[in-house]
Amino acid sequence: MLQMSVDTRAIERRLNGLAKTQLPFATALGINDVAGQIVEAEGSALERDLDRPAPFTKRGLAVRRASTRKLVAVVGFKPMQADYLALQATGGKRRAKRRAVVVPVNQRLNKYGNMPKGALARSLAKPNVFSGTVNGVSGIWQRPKRGKRRTKARGAQSGAVGTVGARKGLKLLVAYKSAVTYPPRLKFVPRAHRQASATIAPAIARRLRQAVKTAR
């Protein structure tokens, strides 16, 4: 989240009467212009920072606009998106809120890299799929078809996620984790801050010229 505010006292001292009366109006417009530009730029940058962000994530960008009474604008994400994007910005561990964090392993994902809604329920509804712990690995497992129960010993001993329990021919579809570590990837705040610093003064100056020119 980025909060933009401007102290206009130094500017006021250099203005004549008409420009001074128009300054709050011009400042609010200038701040809002920059806020809108940041939202547009950050929407494009999400594609670079994140792996195939879903439309819901992109729609999370929002602006609380400045007014002449409150010369402050806030640019950030709506609460639901901010909840899961916070660790993408800072990095750190996401700990399970309930039983576990669900991590897909051999589960089909949608084009945004996420599990489709209801995927777990549909998997567990199959007779050859169960939720449990095998060789110390908790998750959702799939039993092989009858003709494919025998597997190579090499696969059983590899120790890779998804091959644990391979002596039984089991496939790990989803792992249950107590926590998942994320590296910082979302560069929203530093990028937005740089853009605001570079554009806020010219935006206010432009709006002030327009306000003075059109004032009655």
C-alpha cells in the first residue's frame, strides 16, 4: 500500500491570491492523477512480478482518492487480495490457519497456476484417492490402477515428493504442509514510491495552471 500526501505550505508562499485559492483543488486533482497512473502501471507490472496472476488478483488494485479537505490518496490492494499478496511482497512463511497449507504436487492446475475451485473435493470423490499419511508424508494420495501396482525400486527409493510410497505405487497429488516459505517477488511499494516521487510535483503544477486558467 502506498499513501500519498503533499505539504503545500511552501508552494502557497510563492503564489498570488487566485492561484492560492485554487491550490487545494489542483493538489487533489494532481494526487489523484498520479494515483490512477500508479494503478495502471502496477497492473501491468503484476505480470512481471508474479507467475500468471489471476484476473481476481489484478482486480484487487484500488484507489482511495484525495479531496480538497483531505489531500491524501491511498493506492493498494483490496483486503482479500492483500491477505494473500502480503507475503509475495515481503517474503516469509505462510503458516496454516487451520489444519494445513495445501500444496499441489501432481494435481492439475488451471492456466493461472492454481488449483481449480472444487478440485480437492472432486479428487477425494474418486474411489482410488484418499487423504492420509504415507511414509511420514501427509496429503491426498492416488492408488494406481490394478495393472500398474508394481513400480521400479529406483522410484521407490528416490525420496522425491510424489514418489514417497512408490513401493505401493501411490502418487502424491497434494501435500499438507504446516508452513510454506515465499521469496519476496511483488515490488509494488518501491516501484510505486519511485513513480509518485517523480510525477507528483509536475502533476500538481499542471493542474494548478489549468485551474487558474479556467477560474471564474
